[in-house]
Amino acid sequence: MSKKIYVGEGFTNEQLLWILPIIFNFAKLEKIKEIIFHDKIDLNKIFIDKDLYLNFNIKFLNFSISKKIFFLIGYPLINFKHLAKIILNLKKKNLLNKNISWEISQCLHGVWDQINLTSNNYKDFSFRDLIIALCKGFYKYELGNFLYKANVRISFLSHSVYSERFLIANFRKKNIKIFCQAVNNIHKQNIKKDTSWSDVQKKFFFYFYQKKTLIEYYFYKRSKGKGNYKTANLSIAKKNKQVLKKKFNVIFLHIFRDSPFNVIDRSRIFLDYYDWIVKTLEIIKDSSEYWIIKLHPASSRWGEDQKSILNQIFKDVFKSNKLPNNISIVANEFNNIYLMKNANKIITFSGTSHLESICLGKKPIIIINSPSEKFIKNSFYKCKKISDYKRILLTSKNINLKKSAHNIYKAKVFLFIRENFNSLTHVINSNETYRKDSLKKKLNSFINVKKNLLKNKFFFFELAKMLHNNSSHTVNYKLIQDKDSLFKSK
């Protein structure tokens, strides 16, 4: 039986516009004739170049509820040992248990990820939330068994979080090649550890390191709110409504229900975003310094009321609706550049803000490892113990937050690569939409991407060829003058 490709659920129609040409071209190069889709999609509406998929055997699983229930019934019978390990280690604290196998750890992260997504309470979850999370995970794990028996050997998944972690864990166990999508980038997952969309190969970093004019101009443009990461532009382009006259520290929030686990860092000291912010507040309420909590600029567009979530947390931590005098929440009162330049300490879980801080000469305090560490040594604080984290937050002494000009430039190079080379958002002309954006906004973005499909036809073929030739990421190779010297065939 010849090998097949599986295309997972969860891709938006806009993503399918540019991802499917890559997948079908990749399949041709791999000499694969059959592609299995999890969901039924209308290829005629997605494709402009219809000849691309005519010679393929295309199947849609499109399982009914009864079929999914059949999978759930089969899961404990076929995977009893796996089920037992999940149930025995289900307590949330085991997310940080390094003695648990990599396979089970991935699944546990998937369970608690899914609960955080669906639960209406940051701390307490219902038995129903737990059962739904487990059922989704078990279905995905058994789906992996089904697809393996169908001779699927390559997969393209819309993301690597929530219940999809069960499928990824099973695919890894069976050595099925996995490509994931994030931030309009397709990247190949390793078997024993996660790959981030923003991981950068040394050859590319040192290529762009030599393009100082290009790097500095992009950072200048970005500092004016005209970069290629539109969400960051919203925070940067805002004019300050006021100026702070006293020294302050700043905590940059993430979207709580968005997953922090596209890369699982098992050396972190906090379970998730909630655990991090709760314990951080418990620490800084005793601080002699002034603290600002900055809401995420896209939280409402994602579908999250961060102030409401914070109010729940404040009631538990401070035993009152009233914040301590040394803590304030800000939304749009200050732009991020002002906060980063003037803050004494900058704290965030991960993400873009930690890299922006380094670019501005600050050494942020973060919770999970950053891909930038490979190129910029000692560029951030990542504590190994909560006691160390507490000490850094509470000290009023200078804790050496300044970085050298050399490292600042390296951070700018890394930021440039993330937003211009790894992310294809600007190349495909996407408007960067979120879950709760209006239908009109999503439709406009879809139309923009579709308008550029024919123009990008050769570009998509070259990206497929990169993946076929064992490249780890789809990248904007147009920025490389002599690409043949950096992109080698297998």
C-alpha cells in the first residue's frame, strides 16, 4: 500500500488558500497519490489552479458523531496502558513532572490546555469540562491509530496545541512525519522535542546579520507602528495618554485561553499562564515598587475579557475587589515602546514582548525558553526556582537589565527574521485576523490572500520543494539573494 498524506481539522478557509497549493505540490514531489482530509471542504472554492488537484485520490473522513463515539469506545480497549497512565497522572501539578514520559506529558498538556480553553473559571473547572477534554484527546489518539493503519505517513496539522497534542504524541510514537502551522508558517516537528515556528537556523541568522541597513530600517519602521506584525503595530502606534512620573515595573499579559504550549518547556516553574500570574501577584503585592499590568492588545479580538478574568484572580489573591496601591492595570493608556524603555523590570511568560525588550536594551524576566537564546546569550532571566523568581521581583537593587549594543543588534536581527522571513503573513497579504473578528474583516482578509494566489503560484511550489528537501520551515526565500547556496537539496 502506498503512503498517504493526512490534512487535519481546524484550518480556516484563508489558511487553506495558501497551504493547499503547498501540500499538493509537496505530494507530487513525494510521489504520493492519496490525500485524506479530516473535514469535508469544497476544493473548487479554495483553489484557483484547479489542475493542481485533479490527479489525486482525495478522501474526506467527515466522521459522524456515531463514528467518533465508536473511536472513543475503541480507545480504552486498544490503548489501556496509555489510558491508565493518563488517569493516574491527571493532576495538573504533573505538567511539571519530568519523570513522566514525553508521550504522556504531551497528552497531559493537551488535556489541561483544552480545559483552559473551554472553562469559564480560571481556577475551578467542571467535571463536564474534564470529560470533554479527555474525550477529545482520546478520540485524537485513536484517530492516529486509524490513520496509521490507513498508511498515512505524513501529516499537515493546523496547530500543535489543545487536544491535537494527543494526535501528535501518537504520530511521533509511530514515526509519522508532522508539519504544523502557526503564524502563517509551516514547520516540521521533531520526534523527541517541539519545534517553534520562530526557530531560526544559524545559516539564515548570520546571513541577515550582515544586512545591517535592512535590519535597522525595519526596526525603525516597526518602532513607528509600520512593521509586519499588525498586532504589535496596534500597541506601538498608540500615543501615550499620560506620562508616568514614578519608577515602575511592567507585566505583559498573554491571552489566557490561548495556549502557551506550542513548544512544551518542561523546565519552566509555572504550570500555565494562570499559575504564573496568580503566583506573580502573590509576590508583588508585598513589593515596595510600583507595578503595571498591561493587557494583551488582541485579547478581545481573540474572544477573551481579560479584565473579567483578572477580577476573578484579584478576588482570590487580594481577598478584595480593590487592587493594592502599588499595582495598576493599563490597556491603551501607554504604548509598549514607552513602557519597555522606561520600566525597571519587564516580566512576561514568553512571546514578542520579551524580544522587543531586548531590542530596546532591557533584559526581560521570562518563564519559558526563547529560541533567541541560541544567538543572544544571557539575554533574559529564566529562573529555575520560584524562590529565585521571587527574589528578582522583590529586589529594588539594579539587577543588570542593560544589554550590550552587540546583543541589541542581534535581537533586532532575530525579530526581523521572525516577522519577515519565517512568518509569511505579509507575503500572502493576510490581514492577521482573530477568532472573534467580524465576518467582514475575515472575508476581506480571505479576498486579499485569494487575489495573490496566482502571483504566488511559483512561490508556493518553491516552498513545497523546500519541505520535500528536508527544510524545517517554510520561509520567505525571496529575501535571500543567492538562495541556492543556503537551500540545498536532500
